[in-house]
Amino acid sequence: MVKLESVSAVCFDLDGTLADPFDDLYEAVSGMLRGLSLPDEDPHAIKDWIGDGADLLIHRVLTRHIDGRVSTRVKPSARALFVLIPRQ
């Protein structure tokens, strides 16, 4: 493990201009859908829904709509699966 004693700053690329997070986000979405026993989603649709944070992405994926909103009962389970599913 690398020690971070000499690190003086950390930069986050939250909008994808420095790094393309699509593959990781698609894996998280796919794992969430598998965990909820739902069918996979087309990668192109998911790519169009990325950009406003994980919570909105989860709503969009589960409702299959850009302005979709899932119930407050479903969202916590979906969010946990989105974040915690081990990546392959």
C-alpha cells in the first residue's frame, strides 16, 4: 500500500472532463439492477442520464426516464446496491 504522507492536495473530477467514469458507473448501475432483480439497461440510455449525481442517476435508471422519481421506500435499497455491489 502506498503511503500518502507527501500528498498536499486531492482533485476530484466530478463532471468527467479529466476522466471518463462511464465504465464504472455502468458497472454500478448493472450491479444495482441485478441486486433488485431488474433487467439490464441499454448503455446508451445510461450515458444520457449521467451528469447530475448518483441519486438522480438511480432515479432515472429505475424509472427509465430522465425526470423519473422512485419511491422513498425503494431508493435507499437501490442506493446501497449502487454503492456497495462488488465490481467484477
